[in-house]
Amino acid sequence: MASLESSILVGGVSVAVVGGGIGGLLSSIEIAKLGFNVIVYEEHGTVGLPKHCTGLISETTLSEIIRSSGINHKNIVKAKFNEYAVMLLTPNKLSMAFNIKFDEYVYLIDRVMIEQLIAQRAEDLGVNIKLKTIVSDVLVNRSGMYLIKYIVSRNVKSKMFTHVIIAEGAKRTLSSRLKLCRSIRNCYGIQALIKFSNQHYFSTPLIIVGSLSKHYFGWMVPVNDDELLVGIMDSNSPIKIYRSLTMFIKKYLREFVNSKDLEVGEYFGGLIPCDMKCILGVRNLCSVGDASSLIKPFTGGGIYVITRQVKALTEALRKYQDDVATMYGIKLIPLIKMLKRDLIVKKLIDAIGGYSIIVRFLSNFIDTLKVKNYDDMLSSLLRGFSIST
């Protein structure tokens, strides 16, 4: 039988955050700053693990994370870039198409370290992070209070809260059960850490389109002088993506880097939402990050979106504690319009054959694309950013 923990003090605000990833942790920090009691429920035994994300974010997004959490950027930044090289993969070779140059730096962050440092900061603010704890259900009573049911050490327990933030992963099990998501469609991102005995010569990330991935792309990101992250995102099954990645490493990477002396250190990855069929919440139950299915449709990136969501959620909770979800949604209207626009364009790109068609076309006319906003590339295109030839 479930045991019921003591409920909140009369007149107080108590918030349950389901999920201890970057979205849940940043939310817990901002909510704790408001003076509210916060408990984070995380199913894994260690914050930041298992590894699943490359960790490329804009300077703007990094600044927002630092502003919110107060952590030192020197502890989390592995590399920075202001240019990408777009490569076209054919059955016979990997060839240069054009460069993308950004007005601001793009940073490669240590995703495991950043989440652990944010968790430490959250605990310093009084947030209670419960590890190895699975939230099985959320029920609402007649007075609008939320009963969280969770499992820890095989024991079922319950606790009452005034507000709930769903910040689970892309699987969206709880979001679906609570009918926040009408349907679930995920892609997969799988990557490998490649280690070299000697120094490699890559100084910028490579975006690879073509036969490697039908609907998305692959990438190679220099981590340091002797390590590369090589990955693929696609809508195929994880097994097919893994096989494609392994084939690419064996058939193309060794030849492309002109080195047979490389070692695959580890494989890692995870689910990425490929739809926008979830709602942001109802009354005082809201979702953040993958749980809300909000990601950048062109790339699958979610951290930029999360920082915008956390800011909107904090403002809504500060002023509208009786119906947070409504104000939360209103504040996110500009972001959601942008993401829906991008999703429409992404579907059109898929319909005509994927990114490789666009890359082949552009490579006939340009050498470099100059992009003003890394987080909103389409707007940069629509505003007529300069193209150097």
C-alpha cells in the first residue's frame, strides 16, 4: 500500500519537478529563487547520466544558462566555433559543399558536467533532488492539489504539491498518461567518441548530408586535439542508425582523416522529439523541454528552447500561481510560432528529398553562408543575410 508523506504547509507553494535533466534542474533553480519549496524526482542514479547529447549551443543560450545557474563557463565549455563545414556524402566519397559562418560563437559544452553543476547549485538553494525515483502518476483532487505517486526502492509513495513541472525525456511516458501529448513520434541521435593516438586536423564541426541520413544529417565535432564526436540523427530505427554510423566510421572516416589509428571510445545517444503534438500544460501542471515536444525542427536541438521555456515558466509562476499554464503558454507564443514555422519548412524539405537536395542546389552558387542567429537560422535566411561567393 502506498504511504502518504506529509503535505505542504497551508498557504505555501510546493513544486514537484519530474525529471532531473537540464530542463528540470534549471526550472528547479528559478523556482527555488522565488522562495518556493521544490523537489526534483530523477529516475537515474546519477545526474547527467546516461550521456545522450552532443552539446552544441549558441553564445546566447550559454549566457542564459550561466545567468540562471551562476555556474562558471570555464568548467563546462570544451570548445568554441564560429563556422561549420557542410559536407555532401555520396556512395563513393565525402566532398565539401560550403561553409556556414555565424555572427556569434557556438559552444561545445560538457553535458554531464553542466547538469551536475546545475544540480549542485539547485541543492545549494534548498532543492531536494531524489535520485532513483520514478514518478508513476500524477492525480489532481477537487481542491486543485496534485498527488504525486512515485516508486523508490520498490516502495510506492505519495506526496501532495500545489504545482507540478513535467521535465521527463523524449519518451514522454508521463506526458502521454496525463494526456498532454496526443501522439508520440521520436527520432534518434546516436554518436560515437572517436579517439586518435595522434592529433587530428579538424578545427570546425562538419555537418554531413546525403546517404548517411535520409531526413536529417550526420556530424563530426572536434572535442579536442585527439578526439572527435561523430554522430547521426534520423527517423530510422536505432539499429539502422547504429549500423550507418559504424559503416561511416569504417568506410569513410578512416580515409577522410587519413588515419587508421583511431579507436571508438564509446557509443551514446537517445530519443529526440520529431513532432509538436503536445500541450504545455493545464492549470498548475506544466511541461518543459522534451516532455513538451518543443525542439528546433531543423536540428533537433532543445537546450535553447528549454532556456526560453524556463524563463517564461518562472515569470508565470511568479505572478499567476492559480493558473500558471495559461500565462506560461501566452509568454511562449512567439517561440511556438517560430518552431511551427520551422516544422512546416522541414516537412517541405523532407518532401522534396531531404537536406541533400538543398545542399546540392546551394553548393552550385555559394561558398559561404553567413548566419546572424544560430538559434533561428530560417529567420536569418528570410531577412536576407549576406551570401559570400
